[in-house]
Amino acid sequence: QRVHAGGIRLRCGFHRRQLPSIYAASVRQGPSDNDLQKSRSNMNLALRNAYEAELRAASIATIGGKVEVAFHHLERAHILSQRYTSAHVHVHWLMLRLGASMGAWREVIGQSTRIVAAAMFSRIWVPIGNTGRANVSAIEPMTVPDDLRSLLENRDV
């Protein structure tokens, strides 16, 4: 069965909610647990502001039915959050939810494994610059966009 939501045709077998109410509400509500708040508070102010701006942009894009734009902003949030376990896991969770809401089951499966890996390895080792999507290797380092590089170089300031 297909449900039309915000200009996107969704395959929905288990629910009939629209994409914005599924996904965007979790971004707008912000952190619901102390771990995510603590993870964000460990980020310096510039990094935290950039991370939260990417999450807001992803939410706005999703509400507007621009799924690929939403994923682009989640990828950028992923790059910024890789060293902060709860924030890193949160981005993978949002990617999983967005993938599920559009019926992209490869993305859902890929994000499920990445959530476990992010929870276990964020503090030990991460592939710097990796976008976190299921369509790329989970262990391949990638080029960090120039505008994010300075934020990451100064992450402990």
C-alpha cells in the first residue's frame, strides 16, 4: 500500500502516519535522554551549533518532502558527531527512521548495524569523514568537507 506524504510516495505496510510526523517530531523534540544531552554538552559550542543546525535542516527538508536533502544534512551531522557516542547513535537512529518511512529497507538494515557499531566504537575508532549511509562502507574514511574540517580540528577547544 502507498501513502502520499509531502510529495513523497511511501510504501507503508505497518503504519499510515505521514513522513513529517514520524521523522521530524523526533528531531524537533530534541534529546529525550541524559546521554544525548551530555554528549552534546561535551561538544564545543561551534561544533554543537553546527550539529544542531544540520539536524534542523534535515527536519525542514523532510517536512518539505526532500528526502535526499534531508539525508545530506544527516550525513553532515554524522561527520560532526562521530566522536560523541550518543549524538553519533542519534544520527544513525534518525537515518534509520527516515529510511523506514520511505521503505528503504537496505538503509534500515545498514543503519541497524551502524547503531550497534557507533555505540561500541565511537570513542575507540571512527572512519573520519564517513557519511554514515548504508550505501557506503562503514569503515572507509572519506574526505571531510572544508566547512566541517575546521570545526573538527578545533573540537577540543
